[in-house]
Amino acid sequence: MRVRGINIIGALTTDGEFLFTVNCGNTNSNTFGLFIMKLVSHLDQQDPDWRLRTVLMMDNAIFHRAKQTIPLYE
């Protein structure tokens, strides 16, 4: 049996909390978009005003700037 690749998408807070998802297969704009939606939901539960004090830092991966990903940042 062949095992597909496993990828981790993560976020690190200034409080040292590591938030992540583990995915089978390659990371693409769909899996990254799901991660962003889960991250926002988690942060909303922790602190409804998190957006006022948060900066997202990402590298230049193509799925970070995909057409379907950009609206999620708004």
C-alpha cells in the first residue's frame, strides 16, 4: 500500500500557542483555505477582537495568494 504525503499547516501566536492541521496529500489553495477558516473560527472563540491586534505573516507560497484565497483574508 502506498502512503500519500502528509503536510502540516501551522500558525504560531505571540503567546507561544501552535495551531495546526494535518493533511494527507499536497497543500493547495483549498486545504489552505480550510485552515484559514478553522483558524478564524478558533480565534473568534478565544477573543472576538483578535483582528484588531493580529498580523498574518506568510511566505510567498502560491496558495497564499491564489484568487480563491484572497477573499478569505477580508
